[in-house]
Amino acid sequence: MTTIALLLASSAFASAPEDVVQYRHVQMEIAAKHMKSTTAIVKGKIERKQDLAAHAAGLQAVAATFGELFPEGTGPDKVKDTEARAEVWSKRSEFDTAVKAFQDATKALADAAAKGEDEAIMAAFGKVGKSCKGCHDNFKVEDEH
Ligand code: HEC
């Protein structure tokens, strides 16, 4: 079997729940780092407007993965080290709406940043922040972020 065939074959097995949780923590951290960088730029703490489009594109790209970061069997009943609440699974359609809000907001930010429109950037930036908080308030244990 070639290496690629082996890789494809192994992907047919489900990932271990602990590994999925660890992976989703990393994706959240990526979102947080792009958000932190964006905040520093839009608040004028750092003069790097030329980086805005890259951070917005990064946020949009990571947002696209969010729907699949929370498969069945990776909730607090199965994995100790998760801050996801059981509501992610018991109120799935509400959770999916929160994912969609995040995806829409990051798309708006990426579009505005690509065009360099300050007002649209600020408006979309506010929406992205609200979409993080909105989801955390309902679906994450203890909101420190
Ligand atoms: C659709 C819901 C949702 C959205 C949107 C969302 N998060 Fe999260 N976030 C969660 C959940 C649920 C957890 C807990 C995951 C776990 O522990 O398994 C989490 C965890 C985190 C963590 C902790 C990661 C760790 O290493 O423990 C950080 C940081 C974070 N989110 C930042 C953000 C930022 C910044 C945004 C927006 C740019 C965001 N999140 C958007 C649901 C969301």
C-alpha cells in the first residue's frame, strides 16, 4: 500500500475524543490569536493595518472548521478536559446558529478588510466579538475569554 492509501485508510477510523477536544482547543486558540491581533490593530495600539486582511482571512478560515469541531461523543459526559457544555449537543440547532453567526461575521470582516473600508471593518469587528461571546455565554463553561 502506498503512504497516501494508508493515510486515507486510517482516516476512516474516528479520532479519539480526547484528541478531538485538544484539536478544538487549538482551533479556538488560533481564533483568539487572530482576534487579539485584530483588536490591537483596530484600536490603534499597533500600526499594522496592512495585516488586517490576513487576520480576517485567518478568522474566516478557522470559522469554517467550527461546525465539525464538536462531533457526538466529545462532550462533558465523555471527556474530562472540555469546557463545552452539554447544550452544544442537546440544543444543536441553536449551537449551529451560533456557528453560522460567527462564520457570517468573519466573512463580513474579511470582505471589509480586503476592501480597506474602515467603518465596515469596525462594524464587522464588533460582530465577530459578539459572536464569540454569544456562543461562549450559552455553550462554554465559565466565560473568561
Ligand atoms: C459556536 C460557538 C463558539 C464560537 C463562535 C466561539 N467559541 Fe470559543 N469556545 C467554544 C466552546 C464550546 C469552547 C470550549 C471547548 C472545549 O473545551 O471543548 C470554546 C473555547 C475557547 C477557548 C479556550 C480554548 C482552550 O485552549 O481551552 C478560547 C481561547 C476561545 N474559545 C476563544 C474564542 C474566540 C476568540 C472566538 C471568536 C473569535 C470564539 N472562541 C468563538 C465555543 C465557541
